[in-house]
Amino acid sequence: MSMRPVSGLDVGVLLERVEGTAPIGALQAAAEALAEMLGARDLTFLIADFSGRAVVRLTTGIAGAEGGRSQAGAHAETLPLSGTVYDRVLRTQEVDVRPLDDGALVVALVSDRGDAIGLLELVLPAHPDPAVVADVAAAAHALAYVVIAARRYTDVFEWGQRTTPFSLAAEIQRRLLPASYTCEAGQFTLAGWLEPAASVGGDTFDYTLNQDSLHVSVTDAVGHEVRAALLATLLVGALRNARRKGLDLAGQARYANDALADDAAAGQFVTGQLLRVDLSSGTAVVVNAGHPLPLRLRDRRVQEIGLDVEPPFGVVPRASFRPQELRLVPGDRVVLLTDGMQERNAAVLDVAAALRDTADLHPRQVVQELGAAVLRATGGDLRDDATVVCLDWYGGPPRRRDSAHGADAGRASSARSPRRPDA
């Protein structure tokens, strides 16, 4: 027996219910509204853990729940991903439907532009027909916007994602990273990942998408813990400030270098790469400030991208930096990384081979797989942060997404090809 929801999905009603509550209650209000619209019971939200290897069943307004963690009216139960339906849905981005004696268990990805925020899990009273499955996928996408909006005002979601406590240095480092680690944008898909060392090593990655360009950076501040995190803060703040002033890539590099030369202690420096992709022409330029060379996967062959190496930021006061051309062709996968992926303790990890082995995966999966690989190679004893950014370039002119939930709702994206993910 298949079913249709009692009242159907009404995003307007959902938003009204959410906006009528405080941010801390937004998730509970959204869950109740969605359960009513979809005729569901036992509807819960699972948020992706920062480790990338677990999800957290996050509920609010429930007191005295057994197991897991509780804080400030919220409860979090951590569930390992390996071999679970949650892992499969996160990898394939497809809605999973499993029969029950009294209905069906449905799990859908909660995502926005490829960024896997979490999962929506619910029990329906009967097996859903394709229209209901589509409604569940749309509901999960709508829930993504609820979470994105609400988490600006509360620590609940951030707290839920932390299955292990953060040090002060890790807290500072976390604030330097982009709000979303993944971005699908028609001409490209980009994803970043940072595996922190036991003693935080000052790595960061950042990106921003403007009307005509994509800016990406990967940086590695010298030292460890709070001093490295503060040095990284100065560098990332300078890069963002220069970018927002409208400086070109060479100007951004000079501005950041001068900020370190003027305000950092003697001997402190940051290696890094700055990348700018012109979305109209498809051309790219890169500044390489003392950083490990990037890799490119093209036609299933992995090669280092040969770049001239200039001094790290902060070493030579008032230095100028020369942007170098980086040729992109549709189908290219470019990976920027820090030396933590290649440190002595991780010497058994063949990054090029790992990149070939993950050629068919979505960039979000690629960076997480590379992060997991360096942990395996070091036996979990990571002595320096390991950071990686993966850029898949599809090319062509900028284009709009085809629908309200475009590439995010109920589709698989594990296959990689030059076509755009929303085509």
C-alpha cells in the first residue's frame, strides 16, 4: 500500500511555524510541522559530526533523555556512520526507503549546494509512492535552510557536532574556516577538509564565490596551538580584508604579507596558496607562497602542478608576488593540500594513489577519504594538521540552478564527470 501525505508539503506554512519560535526551538518546530504535513511519526534530525565519521541525533526540548549528551535543553546521541544507512544516504544523496511491519522508515539528506548538513529520518504509516518520496526530499532541503538560519543565533548545532571537546586553539581555528565546507555552483564543485593534529598546527582553508570569480586559499601557519591559531587569524583576516577591498590576487598576497611583517612576531610566517578562477573565461591564476605543490587529476592521471615557489607570507617585508597561470580544462580535478598530508609520520600515504582511487567520488567524499587515509597512515597520531581542498572544474558559462532544490534533492552524485552536477 502506498500513501500520500494528509496535507502535502507547504514550505510557507513551515516557515511560519519556525519564525514564530525562538532559534533554540526552530528545529523542534520544523520537525513537528513536517511530521504533520507528511503524515509521519518519529521524525528526527541527525546532524553531521565534525569528524565526518558519525552523525548525531539532535533533539531539543527533551529533558532526561537516556544515553548521549545533554546540554541547555538539547540532547545529542552519537551514531557511527560506517556500514549504516546514514552512510549510504550521505554518499549517494538518494532518499532511502525501508519497509517496516507498520509502515516505512525513510532517510533523506539535509543539504544545501552539496554541503551535507545532516539527515532527516522519519517513519511513515505506509510505503510511500514516488510523489511522497519527492516531498520528503524537498522537506529535507527545506530543513537545511531552517538549520542554516537558526544556527546563527545558538550554539546548539555547533555543540551537537562536537563529539569531542575543542581546545582553545581548535576553537579559534574553527572560526577561520568557511561556514560550508562544500559548494556546488554549476561550473564547479568545491570541498575542503581539515584533520586537526592533537596539537593544532594552524592550518586553514577558505573560499568565496563572487559574480565573476571563485577565490580559494589554503594556508599553514608555523607553530602549534594558540600561537599558530592567532598567526593564522592574522593571515586569514588580512586575506579576507584585501579581497573585500577589491584587490587583485597579487594585491591580496602583498597585503597579507605586509600584515604579517608589520604585526606578527619576528620569525613567524605562513605558507599558502591563493587561487582565483575567472568564471567568465575559465582561466585561473595562483600565488604559491612557500607551499607544497598542488595535484591535478586529468584523464585518470595524477600529476603535480609545476609552480614557481615564492617566499612564505611574512618572511620578506614589502615583497611582491607573481600570480601564475593555472590552466583548467573541463573534467579537471585540482587538489590543494598542506604538508600535514605529506609529513614524515604519514610517509606511507601515497596521496596521488589515493586521489586516483577516489576519482569517481564527489569532492566532499574525496576530501573526507583523504583525511581518513592520513589518519590510517599515522595510526591516528597526526603530528601536524592535514588539510585538503578539492576543486572539480566542469567549465562552461555561469548558469542558474534549474529548481528550488536543484542538485540537492533525492539524486545521486557519486559519479564524477565533466557535466555539471545540476545538469
